[in-house]
Amino acid sequence: MKIGIDEIRIALHEVATRKLKSSLEREGFLVNDNLKIEEIKNNIIDLYATKGDERRIYILKVGKNKISKPKFEQVQSIAKQLQAKLFITYFEVPRTKKIKYEGIE
């Protein structure tokens, strides 16, 4: 069985979401990772965090997978409706490197 880059990206996205959620909760935010808003298609918002009057929307992207202009405009509009700051966070896909040492097989 071979695991492809798409499966790796999905797993990295899930790990990054959990890690960011934990970090925000340690800072005292209440975090919703299942925000349902009628206008949002395809669950493009990964995290919605609140702390007092502060509201934040997070979108996590893995690798060079950039957010499209229509999605950005849609999320920006939703952030304005919710009076929330928008954070788009990019995570790099870890790469392995082969290193060859002389005298070691």
C-alpha cells in the first residue's frame, strides 16, 4: 500500500488544526472546529475562536495550496459579518532528504 501526497496533506491539515486549536485554548479562547454557517459552502473555515469580545476565523492551508480569490472574498465577507479577524495560515509539507556520507553504507 502506498500513501500519496494527498493523504499526507489531509493528515497534516488535521494535525495542524488540532495543534492550533490546543494552542488557542491554552490562551483562553473558546474554539469551534465545526462552525456551520448557511452561506459557507464546503466548510472552508477550519476554526472559529472567541475570547471575550475578540473573534477570530482561521483557514489552514498545507503546502503551496493557495486560497482562491472567490473563497478569500467569501471568507472575508463572513469575517465581517461575524466581526472577526481573519487568519490564513500556511503549513509546509515536510520533505525528506537523502544524505550520503563517505565511508558509511
